Amino acid sequence: MVAATESDNTGGSAAQKLGFTSGLVVQELGWDEDADDDLRADIEDAIGADMLDEDADDVIDVVLLWWRDDDGDLVDALMDAIAPLADDGFVWVISPKTGTTGHVDPSEIAEAAPTAGLTQTTVVSLGNWSGSRLVQPKARPGKRA
């Protein structure tokens, strides 16, 4: 079942199911012509604003990272993505589903997350895309960046 269908059953949009709410500052990275325009519009409707691009210098609540198999080093991309992230912010890595062009093996995301200092908490189906939610560990004394 895709996220949009699941969220329809609960009365919310796919973006709301993913945790996007009004007022969040969202930065979109890795956009390309293959990105899901319906999901993008749904997110912008949910946050009540346009998503920021890679040139933004704001503190970011959520990073939406479109990621494909040939996009390079995921750890490097995640390290760049979390630099402007608020302490309680999170990253959604959106990648093509298994069997589609650009598919990223879920184990690649699961292995890259801790190397970048993140923890994977959720994986959802988004039509032709799959989303992996990555969070930062809670702050504790002696934590290194």
C-alpha cells in the first residue's frame, strides 16, 4: 500500500503522514525532473510555503533529499544535509523503489545513516518512491558533531 493511500484512510495527506506541518522550514536537495511533483506540491501545501533550495542559509527543520543510485556518496550528501539542520530536525531520503531506474538498495541508506551521525526510524512507500526518515540522536553531554 502506498503512503498516499494509507494517509487517505487516516484523513491526512501523504505530506502530513511524513510529518510535514504548517510553518516547518523544508529544504529540498537532489531535485531532478523525475521527482514526484504531486508529493512536492503536497509538502508545500502542508508547510504553507515553498521548499528552500540548496542555496538557502536558514536553519532547516526538515531536509527532503531525493537520492538515486548514481548520485554519488550518500554519506557525504547526508553530512551536507544535516549541517543547517535544527537540533530536532530530520531528513527524508526519497529514493526510487526497487525495480525502477535509479533504485537505491535500502541497506545503503541503513549503512550510510549512522556514518553520518543519523538513525533511521521509518521507511514508507510513496508510489514509485520510497522514503527513509533519518533523525539526529538526542543531544547529550560530550556529543561530537
